[in-house]
Amino acid sequence: MTLFLLLVLAAIVLGLIGAVVEGLFYLLIIGIVVLAAALVYLGIHLRRSGRRSRSLR
């Protein structure tokens, strides 16, 4: 989960810099790609953690 939060934070920072600074539009695109990768990672992580069978104590 830490990796997901780190990727989202990096995407936000890159997106803000890319949107504010003129000529660095490519950073906005990279931020969007990183955000998409973070969401895919979260989906894979949630899907794998849901398949574990939990034993009763």
C-alpha cells in the first residue's frame, strides 16, 4: 500500500508541475501515466489479497 501512495503522490507532483510550468506539458502526461500505473497496481493488489482463504481460529 505504501508503493501505491508513493506513486499517487509522485503523479500529483508531476501533474502539478506539468500544468503550472510552461513548456513542461510532458510532465503532466507522465503524471497521468504514473497515476494509471498506480491504479492498475492497486487493482492487482486488491484482487490477489481477496483470493486468500482465511482460516477460522
